[in-house]
Amino acid sequence: MNFKDELLQSIQTMIEKSVANCKKDHTYQSVIKKVTPRGYVVLDESGNERTVPCCIPGLELKAMQRVWLKEPAGKLAELHICGVADNEIKKF
């Protein structure tokens, strides 16, 4: 292996490690399946039901309402409702 190939391989390895360790907020739409005393039952991005809180004070949500969910820094345990989505589906 020559010097250029070794250098490129090293850079590629560093990039792959950096990307693997990258944690960022992820926001996506979902729907409230039901309301419980513990919180709102929603579907996460993989289709699993999760009971989550709403971070908007004084907002009452109801079943079948579309909402925005935020997963901070890839921590699924901290998933919460961060907004209300339009009920209208937009086509691009």
C-alpha cells in the first residue's frame, strides 16, 4: 500500500468513527393513539407504542391528533411531544 492509500484509509476510518458517535436531535411526525394518566401513547419512528409527555404547558391533546415528536440526542427514553402538526397532509 502506498502513502496516499494509507492516508486516505486513515481519513476514512476517522470519519466513520466520528459519524458513528454523532448524536443529534431527531424530530418526526406521529399520531396520538390514546391519552392516559401517565401521558400520551404515540407511535415512535419504528412503529412501537410509547407513552410520552408533552413539553408544551397547558396544551390538551386528544386521540388521533397529529403531533411532532422529538428524540433528543438519540435518547429514546427522553422522547416527548414538542408540537402539533397540521391535520392536512401536504404533497410535494
